[in-house]
Amino acid sequence: MLIYIYFVVGTVCSRFLISPIVESVFLKEQQEGYFRFLHVRIRNYVESIAFSWGEKGERTRLDELLMGVLGYQRKIVYKELPLKSMF
């Protein structure tokens, strides 16, 4: 009987403590994918970007995506920190 109580308590704790982290990790991975795609795009079209004086626009887009990735990474760390201190 004790094993069932342990299982139920562990499942409930896992459900409420891990679910927000999973969503944040998904969003971070999505942002990293956008960032990687933009890097590949820039590598493929670097000559066109340079000829059309588009460096500033591309730099702005890259900076925005990088800040998004770092923001999600910070959210994950802040959500994991209390869990790591509990155990």
C-alpha cells in the first residue's frame, strides 16, 4: 500500500513541478531553431545582404532572436532553481 501512495505523490509532484519547465524548454528550442535558420540564411545570402546594405537589419533580427533565446534560457533556470534547492 505504501508503494501506491509513493507513486501517487510522485506523480502529482511531477505533474505540477515539471510541466511549466517542459513548456519553457519547448519554447526555447523553438527560438533556437529560428536562430539557427537565420544563421544558415545569412551564410547562404551573405553576398546579397552585403551588396544591398542589409547588414544592420540582419544584425537587428539576429540580436532580437538571441535575446529571445537567452530570455527563455533564463526562465528555465529560474524555474529549475527552486527544484534543485528542494532536492
